[in-house]
Amino acid sequence: MGLKTFGRMGVDWEERVNFDRLRRERLDRAKAELARSELGAVLCFDMNNIRYLTATQIGTWAYDKLIRFALLPQGDEPILWDFGSAARHHQLYCPWLGDRSRAGLSTFRGSISPDAGRPQDVAQKIKIELEQRGLLGQPLGLDIAEPSVLFALQDAGIKVVDGQQLMQRARMIKTEDEITLLNQACGMVDAAYDELYGAMKPGIRENDCVAVVANSLYQQGSEFVEGVNAISGERCSPHPHNFSDRALRPGDPAYFDVLHSFNGYRTCYYRTFAVGSASLALVDAYQRCRDYLDEAIALVKPGATTAEVTQVFPKAEEFGFPNEEAAFALQLGHGVGLSIWEKPVFSRLVSLDHPEVIQENMVFALETFWPASDGWSAARIEEQLVVTKDGAEIITRFPAEELLIAGKRYYTASGSLPTTRESQSNLNSTGRNPVVQGARREGARVRTQN
């Protein structure tokens, strides 16, 4: 194990996460990508890109509002326009920004009347900064924006091009401190899964499981539980990517995906369990899932490509889907950092014809799925890993090499109830159990005597 698992507090006797270094190295990577490009500047509305450039955050409620924006000009420092008093807060508590934290907002997701001229105000702010630096004639990279803002930028004489690829390239290779934070985030999910494993039993609902996980993570210091997929029983195939109020039943498969953020850094972390016992079909599906995943992990090393890794994934037609688009995300790999969708991506849909080279210090998740032969259960496993100089180190450590049985506490007259059994009892009545056979003989004598 090459990665260290530090405590999450700051201390004077050990260097753990160095946040000054984190801020500096992230910004340096973005500046270097911009210097290599033909862009004069990059304008970001994506909250994760804004955090990468400015090391600011105003709360998860703002993720879908597109209200705040940051500009990184060639050869200069980033400028942030933020929501109301947040700009003043940054001036007081984010000394690395100084007077480059300013008040400003776009259209509040279109809720502000177009007559108020917010898109034009955004465009004018950007135009002034570009003019002052002699960059107005150069392309402006833009990650995401409302159409009205895009049109206003173009009306202001600014040539707008795709800036998301530049930011994705900057964020693709993780710094030392980013890797530490990603490792810590995964360690928090390790603990949440342990609590969930202890809580699962017949009658607990999928939404109860979500509450167990979310409560554990927030108690540990998570800043944002982005989502917990909780899928059980017949909902497992096809995978619905959500959770419901369905109650778990004996013999159910149940799989979960935990996505949360610690200091901005995310997890994407699937585990599959069986409640009380598992059918042979589920055990087989789990093994298929594990085998595909392990084959993929074994190929991960610097210099390999996403195409090479993706080739070991099964084709869509092999597990019941007509094409790769219909099966997208079931056999998948994706970068993880300040968001769970980053470069590189591993998918038969795109990677075989458009491969990307795997590099040291990339962090990504690989996930597999397999539907069981019974037609309703399924297995899902995911590991998050760091690319090392020799291969990969897994940072999702809750046990997953074999299917775990949760809520097992049943005993029969002949001993512990088998954990590999069908959920319908009559299918397990083989007559070979010695206690059952003895009871049958005793019953026969009673009938004869009467």
C-alpha cells in the first residue's frame, strides 16, 4: 500500500493535506493547459471548475444555478464574480483571491427577467477584462452556460469556443493532495458501508438504507452526499439508478452506489449484498462481475490505453442489451475528482475507437454489472483506484472479493441456515438434511403406532 491514510484534522506535528499547495498546484495545471492552447482565456460557470481555479465554494444549493462565474486569462490570475455577500466573504477569508473576488451574477437559471439585462452585464464584465489584457480578439473557452449568456458574449464580439476540454485535461492528473483527499473520501464510505451492512435486514427499506449511509457520512464530515443509489430485489435488473421505498426481503440482492464529497473530492463506490442468503444465480452473477472487474484492473498501468482496458468488458449483446448505447454505464470507467464525471472514460461505446492514454496519478473508478440467470436479480461492483508507476492501487476497501450476506442470524434444528439457497423455500427441500430425514422417520413411526 503506497498511499497514506492521514487523519482529517490539521496538526502541527505532521504534514497531511497541504491546502496552500493544493490551491497552487491546481491553478498551475490550469494555467499550463491554457498556455498550451489557442485560447485567450477560459470562462467557467461549472462549480467544480470554479473551485479548481479559485478554491471557493458557497454551498451545494448553488450547483444547478449557473449564477457565479470565474475567468482565467492567459498569463494572469483568476477573477471570480460571486453571489452577493459571498464575494465579500471571499475578500475576508480567501486571501489568495484578494480584490479579484467581486459581486456578480447571471440570470439565476432564467428566473430573472430578460429585460433586466443580466446576460449583457456578464458579457460586458468579461469584455472589459479581455480588452484590458489585449485578449479580446482571441477565442474565449466556455465550459457551460445558459444560452442567453452565450448569445450575449457573441453579441459583444467575443468568439466563444469549447473550454470544458481544457479544464478536463487540467483536472485529469491529480496532485498529491487531491489523491490524499480522494483516499480519505473513500475511507469515509468504507465506514458507511460497514454501518449499512450491520443495519440491513428484512423490512428495512431502500430509503432507510440511504438514510443510514447519509447519516454516517455527514457525521464523519462529508460536505455533500451527492447521491446514494439503493436497489434491491426485482428492481436490480434492469438497473434503475435510483432508490425507492421498497422493503428488503429474505434472499434479496441489494446493491448500492455511494457518491459523496469530502473537501470537494468525490466517490463513486458500488457494493452488492444479499439479504440473509443468496441464490446460486446471484452468486454466479457476482462472480462474473468480479472477474470482469479484476481483468480490467489488471490491465491498468501508465502507457496502457482506455481501449485496452475496455476490451475485457462484455459486449452489450452478451448481457441482454441491443447495443452499447443502450447498455451505457453498466460496464464503465470514469475519472473521479471534484466531480464523478471526469477524464478518462472507459466504455465500449466510445473508448475502442477513441482511446486515451492512462497516466500515473490519474484517479478513476471501474464498475461492472451482470444480470443473473433468474431474470430479476443482478450484481454490481465498483472500485476506485489511483494509477501508480507500476499499476493501480485500490482506495475502496470495503470487502468485495466475494458476495457478502447481510442480516444473517437464522438457525435451524440442524445448524446455521445455509447462506447459499433459493429465496423460495420449496426449492431448497432436497430431503438430504439428516435432521429432516430423522424427523420424517419419527413421524412415520408415530403414524404406524396410531
